[in-house]
Amino acid sequence: MDKKIVELYDEYRHGITDRREFLKRLSVFAGSMMTANSLITMLEGNSARADLIPKDDPRLYTEDIIYKGATGDIRAKLARPKGSAKLPGVVVIHENRALNAHIADVTRRIALEGFLALAPDALSPVGGTPEEEKKAIALIGQLDQPSTIKNYVAAVQYLKTHTISTGKVGVVGFCWGGAMANQLAVHSPDVSAAVPYYGRQPASEDVPKIKASLLIHYASDDEGINKGIPEYEAALKRSSVDFEIYLYEGTQHAFNNDTNAARYNKNAAELAWKRTIAFFKEKLRT
């Protein structure tokens, strides 16, 4: 899809443009209102595609749990393979859309690979993820970052001390969650492996605090995020952090989200996922 159309939708989704102006400008790009309406369906994603792994998959044990965070009770989704074997943990950090069906499904995908997967709801302090996506995005933007980071640090501790945990914990995050995955690597020495997908980088002066190994995924067409790569990479090298960076050509921000037809890139998403799972198996199972 044309980059300008995606950028126009982002302006509307983040409240910069109202719906009337959005539709007017979109119809100009699309050539007609009918075509514009079909584009909206693609841009807004397809929640029906979110359940790649069914909620009742017989191979998994899933539950909604609550753990104690810095701000109080934090809601989260927990998934793991059935059985009693001890497993390494993985914290799954959602996009700025908060804990939706897509991220719940990603959590189940990770669990099927042999991990104790936990997806906290960053909006727990304000009542949890609302049904309306625009409200979720607005609420994410109002969160207190230091407190939010501490809530995720508490998630690491929850997994580390879980009765079936091996004690090793990784983290993966997407978009807003990619930035938060970077912050969790900075603020939690108990994170052994971190995989930020197209996330904003931490301050260079914080990089020496990172003890985790990093696998970092970026989209090639993501100027706002990618401008921070050179400084981050230099800081990681200076601090002798174990890291790999991959830039996926022909992709846009959020290329991994298979419920967003406008941005999803199947080849890049599958390759990044293969690398992610292999990385977690290497770093968390040894």
C-alpha cells in the first residue's frame, strides 16, 4: 500500500486528523469514495485473523492472571504448553493498541514453542484495554513511563519465580512494546534475552546497564525509528553488549502484525519470527 496512505491513516488514528478530513483526503488518494472505503477495511486490520492459534488449543494451558506491579494489580494473559516441565519465561509487550486479540495470539504462539509466555496489560492502572482501539492508543500515550517500566520489571520477576519456571526470562515487544523491551533490557538485570521489533532506542547513557543479549528487528521504511539506529549501535558496541540488528527491506513499521493488511509483510514477518524463536531457544535454554 502507498506509504502516503498509511501515513494519512496514522494521523487519523492518533487524533491529528478527524474522520471527515481523513475520508476526504483518502478519497483523493484512492480516486473515489468507494475505493477509499475498501482501503479503510484494510487499514483498520482484520481482528478475525488474530486467532492463528485458537484460544482453546488443546496443546496449551492459558489463563488470565493478576500480578503485583508498582502501580498495583496488573492484568495479564499467561500461556504455556501442557505438562509439568519447567520452562523459560518470555514477557510479551504489546503495541500502542494495548493488549488486544492479536497480542494474545502472539503469546500463544510463543507458548507453543516451549515457553512460559506472559502478556501484561500496560493499561491495567486505568482499568485495562478498552474495546475501542483509538481509546487504547490515547490511554497508552498518557501512561507514566517510569511506573510502566516498573510494572514490566515486576512481570520479569513473576516469570522468574513462577513454580514451573527455569528462572531464565526473555522479552519481546512490538512498536510501543519494542521501545519498552529496550527499556526492560536497561532496567532489569534479570532479562537474559530481549527482542525489540521496530522500537525506539534507549538513551545512549543507559546502554551500559544492559546485561541481556539483544536481537533487534527494524523495518526499512521507518524513518522516525531508524534515525536512532546508528547511535544505539555505537553505544552497544562501546558497552560490549551481545547484539544483532536486522533491517528488513521493503517493509514498513509494524510489518509483523498479520491483522494489519496494509503493513503486514509475510516474508519479513516469518523470517523475523524464525530468528526470534531460535534466539530465545539459544539464549534461554542453555
